[in-house]
Amino acid sequence: MTPVYIALNAGSSSLKFQIFEESGDTEPRLIFKGLFEGLGNSPHFVARDSGGTILDEMSWGPEQFGHEEALVHLVSWLRKHQDGRQLKAIGHRVVHGGAAHSGPVLADEAVLAELETFVPLAPLHQPYNLEPIRISLRRLPGIPQVACFDTAFHRSQPEIAQMFALPREMRERGVQRYGFHGLSYEYIASVLGDYDPRLASGRVIVAHLGNGASLCALRSGASIATTMGFSALDGLPMGTRCGALDPAVVFYMLREMKLSPEEAERILYTKSGLLGVSGLSNDMRTLRSKAVVDADARRAIELFVYRITREIGSLIAALGGIDGLVFTAGIGENDAATRVEVMARLPWTGLALDERANLSGGPRISTGSGPTAWIIPTNEELMIVRQMRSVLSAAQTRLAS
């Protein structure tokens, strides 16, 4: 039987999946992908092959159908399409792993209890990331569950880069810079050499620009600094999140605006960013289409680009220079205009845009002999599968010794 792995990324009302099989090559091969959306309301399921062709599609009425029903349906669907394959493990994207986890772990009830303590630091993600693990442990007791953390990649940062200027006892209680999007950054770091061998050992800034957005400074493929900090709220403006904010703004919201902590949190996480500034949408495509006639849409884009380039400057300082800039994720990979506007603010770095290559999707979108700029698609799901295989291999080695 050919081993297969499921990589899951769960949201509040969604469950995205990719299924890989061992292929005899170095990398597992993607065979199926898809998602459930509308969970808890009007669920819809679609499964595709690796090329994007729809293999199956189903919808259900508004009856109760949540993450548990979705996961059971997915496993049942996979069994119908086994064709000589056997499920070996399930890997889960977990946004927050805290300071103790610098890599993936086999998940059990004790690990879940530990990860629950980070829910306040990632309230939009952590509860929903953990739910499928809990369900899988109960419904699939013989299948290993592997937690893969978005924070783990950044544990390589120097201690000083992970600190806030706060009393020591707060650091001892876990108040520090964690960083996120680590699965994406780790994948990009692993393929840099495929695009330019000099990047693998050089100073590279990766711009993960999507509904969630951050930057990461890599030196020789290791995280040196990143824009997100204690939570996934920090750093760049995002689709609905505010990004970096003077803490006194929160005090003002609580004391003067008389908001409850829950109301303030909801504004900062779900009503700010591109949506808040534009008053229109958190979708860059919508903002681009309205920017010519809508000043607020244009202002939201300008603020997004301004913050990206300002933070790139800070990361260049952390690295002591720059050899490469990589655009990735939804906006980074697909919005040529954002890449143009970011690059237009960076001539002082030596980066020079190749306009034709940028419009055609790269991968290299720079000219000249200075630092290079690239579009590199990220693949967090493949990174999850790589980590799963590593964890399972280590567990087998321990059992054999």
C-alpha cells in the first residue's frame, strides 16, 4: 500500500486540505486538494485532482455540519479513492507553538492542552487549528497527528530580536516576539537555491503578502527578524488586521471610547487593515478596481505599500544589507501592481524592476547586477508534509533504538 498524508488548514468555517502520496522520489506527490467552506451554516465540499479538475462536489443544507462531520467525510471520501493507498498521518497547520517548539511535534492530549494556552495570542486561528486535531485523536486513534507551527521557524532568531523592552518577569511569562507565517518562510528558504544558489547563503527578505501579511529577513535560510511579534496582529497592515499600533491606542479605545476588551479586539482583528482604511473591502482585487474613483480605496493601497517598504528598510538594517527580495502568497504572487509600487520605493537598495518580467509573473523580476527580486510561489502544505515525514521518521528511529 502506498502511504498518503493529509495536510489540513482549518479556519472558523472552512477546512482546506491537500493529500500527498509517497512517489519514490525525494518529495511526496500531490494527488488531491480541496476544501470545505460554510461549515456550521451551509457547507460545501469540493475535491480536485492535482491539476485542478473537479473530482467531486457536494453541498448540504443549513443543518449542523461542522469540522467533525467535514473531517469524517474527507476520510471516507479518501477511502473511496484509495486505489492501493493507505492513510499514514495527518498534519495540521497550527499558528502558535509558543517559545518551546522549534519544530513539529506528534500531537496528543497533553500537547493540545499546552497549545490551548496560546488561544488569546491568535484568537482568529488557534481554536480552529486545534479542533481538527482533537477530532482526529478521538475519531482516528490509530493515525498519527502532527502539529506544524507557524512560529517554529523563527526560534532561530537571536535572543535580542525576540525581546520587547518590558520587565523581565513579563518575558518569563511568555511575552516576547514569536513571529508567524513560518511554514511559508521555511518553504521559501528551502527552494531559494533552486532559483539562485547565491540566495541560499545570502541576505534575503521574503514578503508574504496575502490577507495576512508579514516580512521575514533570512540569512543563509534562517530567520533573523520578522515583522509579526507577540501575535499575528503586529507588523504590516493586513486584510482586516491593523498591523503595528501604538499600545496607547488600545488604552484610548478602552478608557475614552468605552469599548470592552472584546469589542476592541474585534475592531483590531476584523475591522481594520485594508477593510478599515478603505471602508470597502479587504480584497486587493476589489480595491485595485475601485482605486481610480475611490480615494479611500487608493489610500488603503498606499498605506499597505508604504508600510511594506518602511519595514523592508528595517529588515535590511537587521541583515546589514540585502541580496534578494522575494514576493510570495496571494498578493505577492498575483498582484503585479503591488510589486511595481513596492519596488518603486526601493531604488536606494539597488533593486531595479524588470517591468516585462513582472507582468509575466517572473520568476526573476529585476535587472542589473545588484540585489535581485523574485516571485516564488509558497507551498505551506508541502512543508507540512515534509515535517510530518520528519517527525514519523524520528519516531521510528526512537522505537528501533
